[in-house]
Amino acid sequence: MLYEGIKETENTRIQRDDETNDEIEMLYSFGVVLFEHTILESDEQVYSICYFEPGKVYDVVIENKIDKRVEQIISTDKLDTKLQSYYDLTKNESISDENGKTLKCMSHSVEYTL
């Protein structure tokens, strides 16, 4: 329920791919992006990499799928080369890690406000 004087804000999500890259850059230039999030999976791990635009910070969670436990949590203002290459993937793209295991991007979305 909305109260008088309070305007509802609608958040929208868009998948990043070659066709939406220009639109997403425009959203960043308008300052309406809230966060950008990518999820990658291998047979053994899940990587969740989220960039929180208002705070200019990346949060990375690495989970072990076999043991069902969190292996690592990282909060940083800049991704290292490996994590940046993971973050740059779009849905259905794959990359091999340093051990030759394949990680597949399951989702790469940007949420913004109107």
C-alpha cells in the first residue's frame, strides 16, 4: 500500500549480452544501476560475483557444491585478473580455471531503478 507523498520505485533487471551492452553502459551513465551480478558453476563450485554500484564494491562468494559449504567470501573495490575474467562472462559462456575445470556462466544480470 502506498501512502500519500511516497512514490513507489520499480526496479528492473536485464541480462548482459552483446546486444544489451550499450544499453547497460547508458544505464551506468545515468546513475540508475543498483547492482550487477553473475553466477558461474562448475561440477564442484559456484561463484557469485556481485558489483554494488552505489558502494563501488564487489562481493564474491565461492561455494563448494560437493560439501555444501562456503569456501571463501571476498569484498573488494577491484577484482583480480582471474575473478575479472569470470565476471566478464555473459550467460552460457564458459571459461577454464587454472586447474582445467570448466566454469559456465549461468546468469549475468544488471538491476536498475526507474
